[in-house]
Amino acid sequence: MLRLGFILHLFIGSTLAGSAVIAALVLGRDTLTPILIAAALGFIAAFPVTWMVTKKLYENA
């Protein structure tokens, strides 16, 4: 389960971090600090999402 979680986190984390960076840019926050904060928040938010997705995948298997 842990290996699948790591692999999923690569994809889910980059997707959420990228979406957060796009949202920050749309809001006009175009300096380095808000972009890095948005990317970090997206990366951190991916942990519970990855856990839920991995759990659901193992329940259905």
C-alpha cells in the first residue's frame, strides 16, 4: 500500500500544486513567495487525498 501511495502522491501532488500555483497567478499574486506557498500548500493537501484514493483502491481489489 505504501508503494502505491508514493506513486499516486507524485501525480496527485503535482496536480494539486500546479492547480494552486495557477490559482495564485490568476489572483494576481505573481511574486516568488505566494507562488512557493501555493505550491507547498498543494503538495501538503495531496497527502490526505492520496491516502483516500489509495484506501479506496485497496478496498475494491
